Amino acid sequence: MVTLSILQTSSVGYAVSRPVDSEREARHMIQRTAVVIRAAHKQVTEHKVYTGDLARAVAHQKFAKALFLRGDYIRSMHQTKWARHLAVKAIIANEGQTPAEATLTSQEEMQTANGPPGVQLMKELNASMPSEPMKDEALTNVKLNIDVE
């Protein structure tokens, strides 16, 4: 019984502390968020309810992409999670259907559970990419460039 308890404890510790393939997980998370942002873009373009959430989502997603390309995978996951949240808000404001990709997977949730709050993520974005447009209207007829290959 004691041996079983030790084995269970050590396997749980391993599951929590094992190295993860952050690059693969960040890429997948960014790609899923891109699907949600494209859905938000479509809704905002069609229904024209401009809240600024789409523009902020695109800016955070571009920042997530830049962080990913620099190899800062964990920070990119936090930024793309926030981008997804904002995209969902834009979809809801435009009375659209949120795609299945809007829901965080258990892996995404686990990787980003202790991330910084949205206010901090916005400060990071503004410091790194201050010229990103923050009005939805500026994005209705442009290519978004929000995905990683």
C-alpha cells in the first residue's frame, strides 16, 4: 500500500512538472485563436457593431505571433488566450455563433492558468507594438496576418 502511494505521488509530480512541447502547443493555440478571430472579423464586417474588441484581439494575436517567432512560447500563449477572449466578445456583440475553437482545451487551460491579467497583457502589447490599430473599422478590409505556419 505504501509503495502504491509513493508511485501515485511520483507519477502525479511527473505529470505536473514534465517538460512540455511548448512550441507545438503554442503553435496549436495560436492557430485555434486565429480561427476565432477570423469568425469575429466576419461578424464585425457583416454586422458593423464596433466595440474595439476585434482590433484588440488582432493586436494581441499579432503580438502572440511575434513572441512565438522569438521563441517566447509561454508568453505567446498568454497573449493568444487574451486575443481569443476579446474575439469572442466581438462575436457576441455582433450576435454571431462562437466556433468550437473558442473554448480552451484542457491543455491550453493548464498552460495558461497562472497567466497575467488582461491589463498587464495590454501594457506589454502597448510597450512592444504601440502603433497597432485599436479601432475595428480599420480592420474590415485588410488581411489580418494572425497565424503561424
